[in-house]
Amino acid sequence: MSYPALVPHWIAGVEVTPTTAPGATPGQPSDSTTFEKRNPANDQVIAQVARGGAAEVAHALSSAAGAAAEWARTPVPKRGAILGRAAQLLREREAQFGNIVQAETGKPWKNAVAEVASSADLAIFMEGEGSRLYGKTLPSPIPNRSVQTLRSPIGICAAIMPFNSPLAGVAWKVFPALLCGNAVVVKSHELTPYTAVAVGQLLKDAGVPLGVYNAVQGFGPDAGAPLVQDDRVGVVSFTGSSATGKLIQKMVSERGVLAKVCLELGGKNPFVVCDDADIELAADLAVASAFIDAGQRCASGSRIVVFDRVYDAFRSAFLARVAKVKVGSGADDECGPVISRASLDRLIGQVEGAVTRGATLVAGGRQAPGLAPGYYMQPTVLEQVSPTDDVSQHELFGPVTCLYRVNGFDDAVTLANGTHYGLTGAIHTTSLHRAQEFIARYQGGLVSINGATYGAGPHMPFGGVKNSGNGFREPGTEALDVYTELKTVVINHVPGKA
Ligand code: NAD
């Protein structure tokens, strides 16, 4: 399957385009129009995308509502087995999904297919949960009474997507939501629209009944907002920026009926290098943390905090590696393009702004030469940045990182905790005591000792604190807490004696 000229919605198990949507005159577009999808690697328009709004959302929600009850009654091991088949199909279709992810994001091939592998692994993990989905048996203080907890499906899940890992993003939400017995309506990211449709075909082929999985295309205010605001949606699972996450939370709180809201948001992740660190290892992993996926990772290492005593040694080891990062989308390349022209222009402007306010640019800062019109940015490093500057405080979501010099451990922890984010943090040290102190004192959802700022697996709960999340974790068995309601069941065995 190549990339289609017109990216449709996926509703009730079929592709829906502006000419086939309900209310459209055959052969004529409905109210829904289209927008362009460009390949970030070369700025070419590769498709028109159906621009969904309230009508398409209503269609998708009716489809989900019609299918939800029967799916919820399907035995959990059977739902798990369907996800197992989906994993097998994903592996068989690795090249197809790799091509879609690469066309949408421009990321290097190895990173595109890594998404396929990790998504298949997640489906396998969730298949296993189909044989568990444990509740509890609780003791009763009253004779002839038993108490247990069950995990019940919630009903309809709205899953709102970011752009940076389109396939993993869909898998991370949809596989656990389906395992738990929910029907799903995905709102694709407008910059990576087709992945969720290809997943629709995959799930249909794996045996997911029609209507259980749906995907609507469109922009946030047009297609995301009516989905979030609909009282039929029982759980809103959102991954994206902290600003949009707060807006989603507000929209749900203003509905007639509340819903569970799971927010997986941005990060401004510190990478601390102590004076007892392995400097070469730290330099390798700082580069990977900052520049893989062009820094468009919630867990990217965007603040590198280095002890004064090793600052110069680390700086030269780090900058030597930064100069060698291979920018491009080829087989050996490491740092792909950013997602859009607007993103590239914004990033260059933010770096220029920081320099105007006193920062020193020590690497990059411009569009990568020779790769235009692709949206490739040079791996960029800033120094002498105030910890209170805009680029220190806000997630940039691009291949830009800052170096900070600190006197010692306490200053490093203060700086690490000195933003409104709290997603991941890494520390490089051979001191067990320092490592333990960092684990205890860093305010974040993931701490990495002598590693990169990122690190995820199907069994590992991932999420943040402060403006990086609202307490939920995906995936792992903790994802089951997002997509089920706990029901406490009290049974009196001898009616009349209770
Ligand atoms: P974004 O907030 O701009 O958009 C995310 C989604 O929200 C898109 O689908 C968008 O269309 C939708 N949206 C926008 N306005 C909306 C509205 N008014 N109502 C409903 N939906 C709306 O984020 P982005 O730039 O696309 O994604 C990057 C962000 O995602 C970064 O902040 C990154 O850190 C974060 N992220 C977090 C994790 C995590 O697990 N914590 C993982 C990946 C990405």
C-alpha cells in the first residue's frame, strides 16, 4: 500500500472521503474539504487529507456507540487473541508501515521500522494481559458476604494523537483501549494522518469488529474539540503539548457528563553529568538524547547540566560528537527533518531569540545545508543560557539543546527541577549515593542512571508529573488503569441475613 492521494477517515470499517461521507451528493464533496500533507524530507505535497469536523466526529461516534456493547461482552482472552493477530500482521507489513511512517515524518528508515517493531511488541504484551486483567478478592468483615473488584470497559475512548511517532502513538493508546473492551475514535494528528487509517485496515484484518475502531482526520479545534466535548466519550486519552492538554482538561470539565482524562504531555528533560561520570559514555548518550528523531521526542534531553570540574572535558567530547551527527533520512542517518516548515522557522527563530538575549550558539542554529527544501535543522547547541530564559523553560521540540554549568550536585538538582515540566531525567555518576539522591529528589516520571533521557518498553509505565502529565501511566499494566473502570462487587450469599 503506497501513500494514498486522498487520505480518508476510517469509520465503521471503511474509508470515508469527503465524497462518500453522509450527506454528500455522490461525486460531489460534502461540507468537509481537504488540506495538504507534505513530506518533511523534501517539502513535496504527497496527499490531500479529508478535513473532518463535527459531522465526521458524530458519524464516528455513532459507529463506535453501535459497536461498543458487543465488543465489551467479547471475552477478554478473545480480544487479546485478536491483538496477537494484529501483532503478527504488523510484523508481516513492516515495510508498508515503515514507508507510511517515513513518508509522514521523514525520519530515518531504522527509526521508522523501530516503531513497527515496538508497536507489535505492545500488541503481544496486551495479548498476554487478555489472560489476566486481574481484579481483587477482598476479605469481608461480615459473614456470608464476599467482595471483589472487576475491571470494566469504560465505553468509548477518544484518542488524540501527537505527530512525532505516528504508529507507536496510535498503538500505545488503541491496543490497551481495545484489550480493555472499549470502542475507539482516534483523532489523527493533522501532520501524520494516514497511519491511523492503515491501522484501521490492520485491525479489521485481525478480526476487530466493524465500528469498534474509527479514525477521524482534521485539525484540533475542528475535529478534536467536538470529540472531546461529546458526553458519550467516557475516556479521553491525549498525548501532545501541555498547553493543549490543559485545554482538553478544561473542555471535559465543562461537559454535561465528566470523563476520565489521561494526559501525556511535554518535557524539558535534564541530562546531568557529574564530576565522577564516564565522560565518553555521557557524551554519546547526551547526543542520542538530544538529537534522535530530530529532538521531537517528549523525552528528549534538552537541558545538559554539567559539573564545573568536568565541564570543559565534557563540552569538547560532546561537541566533537555533535559535529559528526548524520543529518538526513537515509539508512545511516541519525537526525531526520522536523515535521513542518512552520516548525523549522519557529525553531530557528527561538534560537536567534536566545542569542539576542545573551546565549552563545556553539553548534548549528540553521537549516541543514544541502538538504533544503527538506525541513532539516542542524543539531544545535546553546551555551550561556539563563535558566529562566524562554528556551530553558519551554519545550522546543526540535534538535536544540542547552549546556549549563553548575557547581555541584545540589545546584544540578535545583536546575533539573527548575521548570514546570517533570517527564524524564538522566544522571551520569558512579556514585551510588548521588544516583539514589537524584532518584529521590528529581521530580519526574522516569529517572535514568547512566543512560539516555528516553527509554520505553511495552511493560514499562511511562508518564510525567507537573505539566508533563496528570498522574496516569501508559503502557505497562498501568495502562489498564486508564482504559477500565474499577467496579467493586459486594455479594450477600444469604439474602435477608446481610
Ligand atoms: P499539540 O498539542 O499541538 O497537538 C496534539 C493533538 O491535539 C493534535 O492531534 C491536535 O490536532 C490536537 N488538538 C489541538 N488543539 C485541539 C483542540 N482545541 N481540541 C482538541 N484537540 C486539539 O501537540 P503536538 O505538537 O502535535 O505534539 C507534540 C507534543 O506532544 C510535545 O509537547 C511532546 O512532548 C508531546 N508528547 C508527549 C508524549 C508523552 O508520552 N508524554 C509522547 C509524545 C509526544
